[in-house]
Amino acid sequence: MSNNNQITLDRDGKTIWRFLVSELKPKGKFLTPFNIISIPIMLLGLILIVIRFWKGLGSITNLTQDIPWGLWIGFDVVTGVAFAGGAYVLTFMVYILNQRKYHSIVRVTVLNGFLAYVFYAGALLLDLGRPWNVINPIIGNSFGTSSVLFLVAWHFLLYMIAELIEFSPAVAEWLGAKRARKILSSMTIAAVIFGITLSTLHQSGLGALYLMAKDKIHPLWYSEFIPIMFFVSSIFAGLSMVIFEGSISHKVFSSQISEKNHHSQKNIVIGLSKICAGAMFAYFFLQMLVFIHGQNWDLLNTPMGYWWLLEMLGFVLLPMILFFYSYRSQNITMIKVASVITMLGIILNRLNVTVIGFRWDMAIRYVPTWMELVVTLAVIFTEIWIFRWVITRMPVLRDSPSWAHDNK
């Protein structure tokens, strides 16, 4: 099964273009519940995106000059990038720390991270009033090369290239390109080291963007340590996404996974839960230090204070305890529950910083329109469609063809 594409190309002499066209055809049942739900939303989202670029941001959003960044930045970009953090954590563990038991999930995690960055960078264009000016932060025009936005833009761009190189051996195996696969595989370690470095920078860099908004963010969520908090939280956010996505993939794409990898899944999930518990303990400890240092005790007995306590106790402390207990008891179901609660907590935290706690004292608050929500869902569904297309065709979850092992 792993080398069917190679055999077909050699035997029938198909051109690469005919092969690619044949691969575009749907595989399996088309009228599935997911397709029935996602297709109308994706089509409606496409119409709304056309309207947005035709008539401007105000035609479908509630963004204003006072609040130019809303749901598409707070969720699609800032939250999405945190969830994509599993790629740099796992590649560091496998290629640098030599934790080989996680090797079977590296490709799918890198693929998920790469698609997340591509789509969330695309979502960023939706939020720009003049999207053609996106080149400005990359070249430093109007911002300067010392600005945080300049650094984040280059981190994003270079990291997407690094992840593409990390994943490219799977593409070469799919195409049966033996020589290209050998060359690309030799570049993997360099791309991993480069990508890990970039990740540590841009995860914290996204938080650094909000350092200039001290008077606009609620004191319970603002501190000079936002970059560190964003970086540390991206570790357990990314690994929670790996646990959640892996649980679904092992059911949906079960036929693609070898018997050996099926059996190793439990040990992988348990190992990830231990790392999540440790990272969440560090994050919670740092948050408490920042709170005590900020002397914001009087703010706790306010509506926003109750909201902050809900985030800290319900979506950080609780899942941390669940991760720790489930690791000790090897309870896979509890680990999955903890991962979902953690993901909800990351969404809550990032939205608290970027939307809910941003200009919280204004008389008229920003609330996203239903059209902004539809576009966000359309972006997510489109990413899932492409993720599914790649998984069912390339050796991501299934084993590489035998010739790939011989050509290492």
C-alpha cells in the first residue's frame, strides 16, 4: 500500500501531470456528515471574503479605527499559532533529544503545523484594511527593521519554509522521486534546528506585539512577561492539539496506520501528558508570580477578576491536575479530556488578551459579527479538507515505501 503510487507511475508511464490530476479525484464516500456541514459554510465563507475585499472590512466586520484587530487576529492568528506549537516541540524531542518513540507522529504534526501557518497567514490578509501592504512589515517599510512586527513577519515566513522542507520528503515519496527524497532528507536536521529557533522567537514575538498596548489591555492580562507566557503556553497548547488531533486521526484514518504504530499510540499520549503537566505547572507558577508582583489583589473582586480566576483555576490548574493524575494512572480518556479543556483555556487566554480584555473599558465593545464567525469556520474547514487530502494520499500516517528506507 505504501508504494502503490511509485508502481503505478513506473508501470503505466503516466506523466507527473496526469498523475496529479488523477490524485485530485475524491477518494471514498463524498456525502459524509462532515462534508455536508462544511461545504455550505466554505461556500458562504468564500462569498463573504469576496464581499470583504470588494467593499472593505466594514462590510462584514465590526472592526473600527479604535479596535482594528478582532476575531481574525485574536483567534485565527494568535490562537492558531499557539496550537501549531506541537510541531517545534515534537521535532525538538525527536531530532534533538532523540526521543524515537514519538517519531511516528512527527510528519502528521509538522503537516498540521505547516497548514496552520499557511492558513493563518492567509487569515491575516483578511484583517488588513489594505492587504497589498502586507509586504511593508517584511521589508521594514513604515515600521523599521527594529520593530517587533518586522521580526514576527520574517519569523513566520522563514518558519513556513522550514516546515515545508521538513515535510517535503513525504511529498517526494508520494511522487516516487527517489533522488529528490534523498536530497530533501539530508536537509531535515538543518531545517529542524532552524525551525525550532524561529518558533521560540515568533511564539514569544506574538506576545511582544501587545507590549505596546499597556493602557489598552486589562491589568490582569497585561505584563512585561507576555512574550514568555505566550511561549510557555504554546508548548502545552501544541501538545494538547497533538493529543486531540491524533485521537481523531487514529479513528478516521485507522486503515493507514500500521499495527506497530497503533500499539505505540497509548505510550505516546501518556508521554505527551507528562510534558503538558510540567509545562502547565511552569506556566501557572509564572502567572502567580506575575500576579503577586503586579499587586492586583483589588481587581479579583470584579467581574473581570472572576473571569481571570476562571481562566487560571478552571482552564490551567484543573487540566494540569488531570494531566498529572492521568499520567500516573495511565488513564487515556482523562488525558483526552484534559487536552480539550487545555485547548479551550488557550482560546480563552488568547481572546482575553486580544479581544475580551482589550479596550475592556470602552462604552461600546467589539463583538464579532456572524459573518466573521462564518469566515473563521470556513478557513478551519478548508484547512481540514486539505489536511485530509494529504493524509489519504501521502505517506504521513502510513509507513514510507521500502525504497525510502534503502535510500537514507
